[in-house]
Amino acid sequence: MNQAKPAVRRPVLRHKILYVLSVVALGALLCVNFGTIYTLILNPDGNHSRLMQLAYLCMVAGLLVLAGQVLLVLKRIIAAIGKDAAEAGELAERLEQLVVMDSLTKTYNRGKFEEVLDRELGNVRRYCLDLSGVMLDVDGFKAINEALGYAAGDRLLANLAHHLNSLLRDNDYLFRWRGGKFIILAPHTDIDKAAIMAEKLRQRVGHKLFGGKVRMTLSLGVAQALEDDTPETFRQRLQAGLATAKNAGRDRVAVNRAHSTQA
């Protein structure tokens, strides 16, 4: 990293050198022009055509040097504005991530879940698109925390979230709900495909050693959104599916096949 600093400073140093040289050149031209005018004043009756040409050339050269200085200054100002804009953009992006991301697992948080779910339920109602969800929970996560410590439990949870994200499609959403509980929203996916996805997640997580020594299992509840669903009713069916999986012995997938209440 120390080798990168000269490369960063070199354009700034070059601008400073060019600006100093332009100031020196402008000073020299002023001196020559002053000397020319002084000569004309002392000897007004002589043939001064060459001196007049020299004065004219100095004036043109001075204007060119001034234009160069303006360009150098403008370039620095534009570069500074561009740098500030880039830094502002990065800051805005980080702030946005802080608002919608869970700091531990780097997944979306509950606030983002409500936003995405409301939008996707609107697509279900307006366009009759499929939308399924999976609510999953780490079996015995409290015992894991008590046995290994909460810091180790946090690391395992972050690793689990990273692993889950790697198994999902690009258009799926992973949200941390609370503790060791997550929700997946799968747009354009019916309940049968969501059940297959949930079983794949259960198996892949169950066969992985997290941190090289800890094996975790998942209980998962699956449900598909209905046209008359609200965020609350859909979430309740996901929770009911998860409760069914837990009550049936954990480490399994339970599919909640509810039917629409519309006439």
C-alpha cells in the first residue's frame, strides 16, 4: 500500500510544478514587456518596429500563459468536485446499506423485508405472479451460543448467511428476521419449487461444517402468497409452517398449503 502513495500524489505534484512554471514564465514576460515599454518611453523618436513586435509577442504569450493557468485551476477544481461527488456517492451507498442491511449477517433486515414483501404482494395481486417464501431457523441456536459463546455464535450465523446467499438465485431475497431465524422471498416461484429449494438448503447446510467443527441443522416452513394476502397473513403462514417443522422433530421442511379465502 505504501507504493501506491507516490502514484496518487504525482498528478498533484505535476499540477503544482506546471503552475509554478507558468507563474515564472508570466513574470519573465512582464519583465520583458516592461523593459520594452520603458525603452520606448526613453527613446520615442527611434525606429521601434521590432520592439513593438516584441511587446506584442509578450502580450500574446502572457495571455496564453494566463489561459494555461486558468485551465490548470479549472482542472483541479473539476477533479476536486468529481472526487467529492464520488465520495458523496460512496457515503450515500454506505448509509443506504446501513438502513436496509443487517450489520452482522450482511443480509437484508426486517425493514427491507416489509418493503420488498409489500411490493411483491402487489405484483401477485396485479399480475398474478407466483411468490413463495421460506422461513428458516437454526435448530438449537440458543444452545450453540451457550456452548461456544455469543461471539462464536455470531460468527457462525454470519457464515451461515453467506452460505445461504451462495445457494440462492440472483432474484431471491434473504432477510434476517431475528436470532438464528431468516426469511427467503422467491419471486416467480410456486410452492412446489420453493419446497425443493428449501429441501436443498436443509441438506446443504446439514452437511457443512461451519468453522471447521460445528454442524448446524435447519427447520424450514414454506408458503406461497395468495391474491388476498396481506404482509401479516403471509408471514403468519410462514411462521405456522416453521412451527410445524419444529414440532415434527426439527431438521425438516414443512409446506403450508393454504387456500385462498376469496369466493
